[in-house]
Amino acid sequence: RKTQKYIKDGGKGDLDLRRIPVEKLPDNLKVGGDLDLMDTSIKKLPDNLKVGGSLDLIDTPLSKKYSEEEIRNIIEEKGGYVKRNIFL
């Protein structure tokens, strides 16, 4: 619900989903600022994910499985980008 409201409101600013039981996000998600997924159950990143700031994946299944470089490559292979840092 929080993600849907964020998208409806135009995807501006940060999207803070930390500690929310989210496992996946919608394809083509555009986050104007930072995307915080710390301590979530996120297992897969959406196709064409665009993050204008940083991506926080601390304490997620993805952070335990992949390095920062691997996550950046996965995002880019799916047509997206993270402009700043990826935190694991």
C-alpha cells in the first residue's frame, strides 16, 4: 500500500519500506530519492528499477546472497539504475 501511494503521488522523494514485510516491488518503479529496504524480505528486484539516490538492502536476503557489484549488475541488466550507493 505504501508503495502504491508513493507511485500515485508521483514517486518524489525517498521511499522508506524498512521493516515492512515486502518480498517484491512493481516493475518500472521509479524512486526520486533513496529507496530503503533494510530488514525486509525482498527476494527479487523489479525490472527497470530506477533509484535517484541510494538503495539500502542491509539485512535482506539479497544482501546475504550478492555483493554490491552483483546487485548493481542485476539492476542494470534489467534496464534500471541506482544513481548513488548501494548499502549491504
